[in-house]
Amino acid sequence: MLDDPYKTLGVARDASPDDISRAYRKLAKQHHPDLNPGNAKAEERFKVVAAAYELLSDPEKRSRFDRGEIDAGGHEQAPQPSYRDYAEGEPGRRYGRAGPQPEGWSNEDFGDIFGSMFSERGRPAGDASIRGKDERYALTTDFIDAVAGATRRLTLPDGRTLDVKISPGSTDGQVLRLRGQGSGGWNGGAAGDALIEIHVAPHRVFRRDGQDIRLELPVTLTEAVLGGPVEVPTPGGPVHMRVPAQSDSGTELRLRGRGVPAHGGLAAGNLYAKLRVVLGMPDAALEDFLRTWTPEHPANPRAAMEVSE
């Protein structure tokens, strides 16, 4: 039996959809099987978290759960006592659940009315068909997969799997629609769709800025002063770039077309590398040189920070 979905996600019962989505993203990144290879406990926890989000992210299912009509797994709860349990109480009393019973009406009359009402609320009458409901799921993917595109397998709470094609340039929060992969229809009606919300895991090197990608590139003191070729990581693999001589920390260099690939009418973005000078291990020879070195053009790098009294 699944736990209360609110407790599973760690949110209050009056939590907003955004609160629920944020809580799910945090837990999904923590327990996702791709980030915990071989950890069966994490995989099982991820399934529980995904099931809780699947229920609470659907307004209709959430409302039905709050009213006690379905349990945490989305299954129908045992029916409440019917009007007959009230109408067939003390002998001689002609009151049903909704109040006094009109003269000349029998319990069978009420049964016909209530039966008709419940039929209309539930399954369609006659030969009418109803399209199945759309089902919402979430899929956490790597930064590179979202940029370059990939196909990833999503395991649903009921054990089914779906192969989800992630298009190049997909963004965090984007929703993909898989036709006919939702709930089955009724009486020949078409199946609903599966709506997959993409969550992009952060990358330790790259940061996305629209179609562009940015990173901080460490360089040695020699590379910064003398310039020269350096290797730069990109989503498509490492490339070589020349660092200009006399480059300071903070200098930003551009690699054209090495950002997010072109897609959906958008041109390919660029990659921007911001240099960060790294001194590395202590070097006695460098220290001796600097003690005796007098620059030809002395500079005060903090001049712009001076504050007049």
C-alpha cells in the first residue's frame, strides 16, 4: 500500500501545483535510478515518489483523493453506505438520506432515481463512447541529452515502460505528448495521451542561457600571459580554441555554433567560455622572479574600487 502522497513529497495538503512540482524535482534528482546505479532501494523510492507526483499533479485525481474516493494508488475506495442504509432504518420512519420520503413513493422508486444518477456520473449509457483520460508523468534527463537529443525509457508506476524521444534543445519543464499512451477509452473510445514533463538535471560544467551555453574555463598563468591553444569541452565533444596573449580572468571567448543545436526554426547557439586564471601548485622560481620583477607599466587592478571621502 502506498503512503499518503502528500507525506511522500513532503508537502502540505493545500500545496500549490508549483510547490508539488518543486518537491518532486528535488526528490526525483535524489533518487533517480540513473544517478544511483545498482541501488535497488533508491529505484523503489523513485517509483513511490513518481506515483505520488502522478496523482497530485492531476487536478481531478487529487480532488478525488482528497474526498476519499480513491486511495494513494489511484484505486477506487470501498463505497460509502447507500441511501438504503438510511431509508431502511427504524420501522415506520419514511425518511431517506436526503429527507422525508414523499407520500406514495417506495424505496424502489428511489432506487431507480439514484441508479440513474450514478449511471450518468460513471459509465456512459447506451452505445456512447468516451475517450480515455490523459495521464501525467515526469522524466528527469541529463543536461547533454536535453541539448543534443536522446531516447530514454520511462518506467510508469504500474510497471509499464515508455520509450520517450527527447528532441534536441528540450528545456526544463517542457511537456511531451505521447498519443494513445494514457488511460484506455470506454466502449470503443480512443485511449488518452501520456503527458511527459521533462526535468533537466544540472550539469557540473555547462550552464544553459537560451540557445547559448556558458562555462568557466580554468587556464594557467602561462596560457593567460603568453596565449596559445587550449582544449574546451562542449556538448558535442572537446574542441581547441586559442587564448589571446595577455588575457585576464573574466575574459570571455566565443565558439560559434557550439551551443544548443538548431531546432524548431531556431539557429544554433554559441558557447561562451569565461577564463579563470589558476596559479596551481606553489612555484619557488616564480616567487623569486616576482620579488625582483619591476613591470614596465605598473597597474592598480583595484583603482576602480577606490571610494573618495
